[in-house]
Amino acid sequence: MTDGYLSQTELGELYGVSSHVIGKWLRGLGMRTADGRPSGEAFSDGMVTKRPSRRPGTWFYVWHAEKTTALFDGMRYPRAEQTPVS
């Protein structure tokens, strides 16, 4: 996690799905546009920001962990089973 933000891959790990499924969920909730970019609403609600990638001059989007998981949990998307720590 970076500053309280997660990539779609990291969100997918929490819910046991791929980053593509997370993208579909976000699109279905109005947080992404049809072309896969974050919506204006996502930016205005503080749901998403961008971070530099490893390739200079490029970046990627990361999603606010608390807000995004609250949205998914509110939609009753099931989280991945977690193994108890012994």
C-alpha cells in the first residue's frame, strides 16, 4: 500500500479477483469510464490519484484503500478468505 492507496491488483488480492474484475466493478459503480480511466466523480470524491510508474514520464492510478473497500463492501462484494495467523 502506498499512502493509503492501492492498485487494482492489490485491491484484487483483497477480494480474490483479478485487476480486470476490479476494473469492471469500478466501472459498474461509476468510478471508471468506458475507456478505463477514472471518472470525474472518482477524482472529485477523492477515490483515486495517480502515481509515477517505473518508466520515467508515465504514471498509473491508485485507489483510496478505505473509500474503495467501503464501497465494495457496501455492495457486498465478497473478500478473499484469509488464513488465520497462528
